[in-house]
Amino acid sequence: MNDIKLMNRAADNIRILAASMVEKAKSGHPGGAMGGADFVNVLFSEFLIYDPENPLWEGRDRFFLDPGHMSPMLYSVLALAGKFTIEELMQFRQWGSATPGHPEVNFQRGIENSSGPLGQGHTYAVGAAIAAKFLQARLGKEVMNQTIYAYISDGGIQEEISQGSGRVAGTLGLDNLIMFYDANNIQLSTTVEEVDSENVAMKYEAWGWKVLTIDGNDVAQIRQALAEAIAEDKRPTLIIGHTIMGKGARGADDASYENKVSTHGQPLSAAGASIEETIRNLGGDPSNPFVIFPEVAQLYANRKEELKTISAEKKAVKEAWAKMHPDLAVKMENWFAGKLPAIDWAAIEQKANQSTRAASAKVLGVLAENVENMICASADLSNSDKTDGFLKKTHALKKGDFSGAFFQAGVAELTMACICIGMTLHGGVIAACGTFFVFSDYMKPALRMAALMQLPVKFIWTHDAFRVGEDGPTHQPIEQEAQVRLLEKVKNHKGKNAMLVLRPADVFETTVAWKMAMENKSTPTGLIFSRQNIMDLPAATDRYQEALGAEKGAYIVNEDTNADVTLVASGSEVSTLVDGAALLRKEGIKVRIVSVPSEGLFRSQSKEYQDSVIAPGSKLFGLTAGLSVNLEGLVGSNGKVWGMNSFGYSAPYKVLDEKLGFNAENVYRQVKELLAE
């Protein structure tokens, strides 16, 4: 072990860099970063195992930062490890810099997750720990035997998602998960004791965690706690580290500015402290604070050499394992490369005129049998959202047994979504999760983070509209589709639609939608399925082959030559348009019917293709079981949309269709009125 004096010097170096970054940017959160410096220094200089020359090594330990406002701490310790330059630290929070205000995932630089709303980061860690156990059960301890570390703050403990992630980790006995709770009793606007009187240790113990309580600024205690946590083989471990907010902060008169609310969310000078006296107190030069002390640089250089040796040993073990298990070695390579096995999508036999949730179950059964590295989850709805199509081909993950591939998340939609994000961040695993569409409301913060991180999580939503029926308006999604589809209109940093959202119109489009979801490796995918049965769309030849038109976001399902009007919809409303078109054709009105499972994808096609599907200047009628805005962008001023612009009612769905105008007769009336204008 390194000399305690040297370790304290390194922690002070992190404190100086963190405080100076915030001061230079005139923006940020210095206090927490200064308090947490001792833990991250011990972790990165003595415990965290990774390959300095191969940041993407599959078997590396992972470190997930929950409180993203403590980014100066992470950037600083990564600078000591050689991942960031001093110049990059000096550009903290500036345009185009590598050091944004909150960390953004960058595996090459040691950042395992983007830190969004508090509580999500450590929940990703739970997902990563599950993924590691899942892969270990399939590949062996020789190559998948890493530790997942998480760092959480008082705010993350208070966010409700912490209850879900704590429960799951304890229930599954994730002994490969170690979480450090930076308990400094200071929040952004108040102290913890003013808003929270719970016994955190007892709470986590009740969930089945091992809990250690230490002085979080004491190197010896941090070391002992980490060693004990690594040795634990039955439970996840929570290390409650009581730390000092703004440790080392001083005023112009050398008065202490430690443990003050004011240092949490603003530069030290704005908090009334003196950045110069603080740097001086911590052993730095106020005139040149952006420096890595020579002895600290040597400390981390020594650790780098140690890690090279450890990595070489691990590599040798992996090479020997690969020779003994060549088939597993190929699987491992393919899984982490995101390669899919060959699936004959056209051969999937769908029962005619089913609900799209039932069609999804059929596909999920095929995926369970063919995609060995896929985990499917449900928020206690598997027999209703039909993710049980997957479950019937495997079994649930359990404490001590990760040979299954189904995650029973319990009633915790946000937790489930974030855990699936964590699985995906870990790599080697394809994650999907299901619930009712109306409950996507609970998942929105996770959807946004998955989109930001460009992670291909598959979100399965069923019971897609007011046709949930007798359950009533509390369970009938109205505005949810419009909300989710907003992410189709946002561009990610690669200039692509941030999310792919698909609402298939029949069982064949459902197969195609799953094909698209599995082949989409660059963004999350949302799959929106019906509860009620839907009549299959008419086919001139092979309906599956025709449904492949969905791969362009919209396509012509059925048309007359020189159509008088174009009817557009997604999901079950497309079959309603087919019925309405039959009435219109009896009067000689020529119709084109277009299925639009994804407007965002359709808008990314060439103008020529878009014009070939929806001809410029054509009369348009749109039908949507959600807000009219779902189709207004397509219909524009050349027509009208019949949408659901109020909350629903409790009644059988066929009664609702009649009362609310979602039937052939109303399509006929609305189109006649449109053409008469």
C-alpha cells in the first residue's frame, strides 16, 4: 500500500484541481468534489482494475458516478490517471470541451456513464452488475469476474429510484456491486437532516446489503472497507462514508469554509471563501493551480505499471480460456461487438388477426431461443404485456442463479428502465423491458438518458390506446405517444433521430418492427403494441414482404390509381382506414392508404421517397388514437386529423370506438366532408 501522506497529498491535488476548474469556469459544484476526493483517489490508485492500453477490455471493473455535478472530481482523478490533460481541465464547462458540466459517457476516457438526474447513475451500476453476473454464468469467471463500483450522494439516496435499485440489488444478491455513499450532510439549498431523518444503514440492511460505516476522508478506513467489500460473496455492499463538504476550503482570514451549504453549487469565491487561501491550505500554488504534483504523478505512473501487469495476466488467462473454449470465445467476441445471430424473420409464423402484443410475444419467443445474450424484463406485467413469450423459453434471474434471461423487475418502471440501460452500458448484453404504455410516464427520464447515450435498449409498451377499455382513463394512454415521439424529432450528437418509435399496424408489421429494433444498434427503440385484436392489412402478394415497407417509416399499404385522397395512420387505426376506404370506394372515391409506424424515420428518407408515399398537394386524412398532433406534421394544411384530444372513458373498447368515432362510418363521413371543402 502507498504511504498515507502521499495518498493525502494526491487527494489534495484532486481538491485543488476540482476547485480551480469550477473557479475558472465561474460555474459548477466544488464542495462535494473536494469531499469525495479521498475515496476516488484510493479507488483509482489502488483498487480499480482496468487496462490502461485497452479501455474497452470487457473484463474491466466499472465505476459509475451518480452525482454528475461532481464531475470535477472525476475529471481530476482521470487526469491523474492520464485520461485527461490539464488543458482539458481548464476548459471545464466550455463550448466543445471534453469536460462538460456533467460527465457524458466515454469509455475510452474512463467515463462509464452519462450522469443525468440523481439516482439514475447508481441504478445503471445495478444493471451492469446484473449483466456481469449474466455473462459470467455463460462465459465463466476466468473472463468475467469484475467488480462494479458506484458513487452516490445524499440526493441520490433521496430520489425514489434508489429504493427500486436497492431492493433489486439486495434481492439478487449482487456481491459484485460496491457502492460508496458520500454522506456529507450538505445539499444544494439545505442540510440533509432538515429533509431526511431515515436510518440509511438499516434501510439497506433490510434490503439484504452489507453495510459499512466509515470516515470517508480517512485513507486507512476507505482501504479496509473496500477490501472487506471485495471479499463479500453473498451481498452487495454499501460503504457509508461520512465526508466533509468543501474539505480544505478556507476564507481570506483563514477561517474554515468546510461543511457549508454555500460551497455546494457555486465557485468558492462566490460562496465567500478564498480560492487562493484554499489552494494554499491544500499545498498548492495559487498562481499556478492547474498542476499535477510530481509525487502524485509518480503514484499514478506506478499504478499504471501495476495495471499493465494485472492486465497482461488477465489477458493470458483469457487466451488460455479461449483455446479451451473456442465456441465461447467466438460468442464473447460477437456479443461485445453487438453482432446478431441470423434470424429468419420471414419464417416467423404469426396467427392471423391478433393483437400486436400477442404478435410481439411470438417474436420474443424466437428471440429467446436464438439470441443467447438477450435479457428481457417486465415490471410485473409479463403475462399482460406478453413479454412472457420470452419468459416461457427461459427462466427468471435469481440470487445465486443467473443462468436465466428474464428480469422480474417488480412494479418499478423507472428502475427497470435504468437497470436495462446499465446492462447495455456494461456491454455484451441486449436488453429489452416491457410495461403498459400509459406507464411510460414513469420512464421518461430514462428514455431521455438512453437517447443521449445512444444506447440500443428496446422499450416494449402494450395497451397502446383508449381501447384499454373498461380499465378507464387512468390506464388509457392519450398524450403518451406524442410525448415519446418527441424524441424522434430530436437529433443526437451524431445528427440522427434520438429514438426510433414504432407502432405497427398488424402482426406482420410487428415482426418487421422487432426486426428493425434488433438491427438498430445506435439508438433506443420504442415498440408500441395493441391490447385488442387487429385485422391484418390486405396484401397483394406476401403480407410480410409488403410490411417490410415499414423499414422506411411509412409505406403504401393499398391504393387506387389516381387516388382522390390519402389516408394515413399507425397501429390499429390503419385497419380502420381500410374499412372506411371500402365504404368510400363504393361511391367511386379513389383512396390511397398509408401506414406510418414512424414519422421520424419516414422524414429521414429521401424527398423522392417521401413524395412517392404522400404526394405533394394531395388531400390527406389522418386517424390517430392519440393526440391529433401525432399526425398533423404529415397531414398539414391539405387535410385534417381525427384524433383523441380528451381523456378516455370506461367502457368496452368497441363501444368506445363507436362513441369516439374510430370506426369505418366516421372515416367515411370525415373524408366526404374533406373532399367537399
